[in-house]
Amino acid sequence: MPEVGTIHAAYRPLVLLTSNSVREMTDALRRRCLHLHLDYPSPARELAIIALRVPDIEDSLARHLVAFVQEVRGMDLRKLPSIAETLDWARSLVVLGARSLDPEIAQDTLGALLKHQEDREKVERRTHELVDSAIRH
């Protein structure tokens, strides 16, 4: 930016751009970037992340929560839950004293996992089925 002047760095900066597929990058910007797609982690990896970031969670609750989220990510939703939302949901359940996942507490706390009302409504309609599947998993 010429109007600001020239800034000299001791080390060449590394710039990371993220879009989460929310915004389109211009063709000119695309040509100047290396692209990397990061998918959701495997269930085992997600469970390890939860154990590290939410150490007070019961093991069985964490396993059921991960199985539930993995199923939700297979649904046709406006925004699939990210790791951050999974962690938010796990923390919410711990704060509420949950020791296991049941349909009632899942439905009451879906706002921590899903950020769009139409997504919540879709998941709410299948909450019993999703919880049952997560527990059997």
C-alpha cells in the first residue's frame, strides 16, 4: 500500500486465507494461492480432540456425541457442524451435568451445535433416531 509506505519484515510473512466455502475468491486471487481442502476429522480423531479440549466429559457421552455429530454431517443442512460447534455442544452438555446423551437433552441443546433454525428443525425431527443410532454405534 503505497500510501502507508513500505514495511520491511525480518521474515517473509506467511498468509493463510480461509473461506469455509462461504465466500468465492476471485480468479486472480485463486491463481496466486495454493489450495488445500481440510475435511472433517475421523470419529477417532474427533473423539481425541474432545478429550483434549473438554477433559471433564464422560467417555461414553463423548463417544455418543461424536457418533451423533457424524450422522448429522451426513444430512442435507445449510451449515454442517464444525469441530468448534462439536466442542461447544460438548461443553454445554458438561455444564448441564449430562452424563449420557438422551433425546431430550440433545433437543434442548441443539442450538450449540446448529446455527440455522431450519437445520435445527430438520435435526429435531430425527433426534430420537439419531440418539438411538449414536448409542448403538
